[in-house]
Amino acid sequence: MKQIFGYFLGFVIFILGIPALMWWVAGMPSFADLPVVRLSLATLIALTGLALSVWSIVYMKRVGKGNPFDAMGHEVAPRTRHLMTDGPYKLSRNPMLSGTYLYYIGVLIALWSWWPLLVFAAIAVMMMLQVRSEEKRLEADFGQEYLDYKKTTGRWLNPLRIHRV
């Protein structure tokens, strides 16, 4: 039950809530009025980001047997029992968040306004604090294995490693 709640909470906050806030601060524009090229690009980037995030979640559940998400030191879903270094985690140490950022970039392209960009910047700062907290936990849980992984895999997307996945 705790795991379902964690995924539901993540979906509501990160997939629905933050983009809704971005849309609201942009003045609630109609997407029907967007130029086709901009709407297509925004949709492609957003869907690519969502696909990367979902792939990461499924991979983490199957291989890691859990989820790394702690809300500032409080366990929201069961923690991973295995360090993932393959699949989406070969591209990035944080592919779930990288995918979410791509999703937000798609939303930003669609909205094309400074106010949503400020929301994104604030969220990015908060998430960076979260990532640092998770990295400390992963280092404590997996020790040298995680330190070695950090040396070979960047925090965000690694374009040079994409062709090897």
C-alpha cells in the first residue's frame, strides 16, 4: 500500500501538479492556439521525458526491488535493495528526474512564457537538494559500488553513453 501511495503521490505532484501550476502562472493559455510545429515539438519532448521516467520506474521496481524516493529523509516508498547501473541508469544516475525535466521542458515549449520558467527553476533547485540527499543515502546503502558508479555515470543524461544502451 505504501508503494502505491508513493507512486500516486509522485504522479499527482510531478506529472499533474507542477505542469498545472506552470500553466496557471502562464495565464491558462489555450493549447488549441499553438502553432503546429511548436505543439508537435513540445509533445515529442514531453512524451520522451515521460517515457524515460516510466522506463526508470519500471526498471527500478523490477531490478532494484523498490524506489529511491525519500522526501527529505522520510521514506515514501520502499527503498531499492539493488543498485541499478544498467538500462536507463546507464544513461544517468537520475533518469527518472531527467525524464521529468524533459517533460517540463516540453511543457515550457508549449507555454512559451517566463513565469513557468521561474516555476521550473524553483522546482529544479528543490529537486537538486533532494538528489543530493538521495545520493548520500545511496552512498550509505551501497558504499564503494555507488562511488564507482558515480565516477562512470553523470547525474543527468550522458549523451556519449546513449548508443551503448
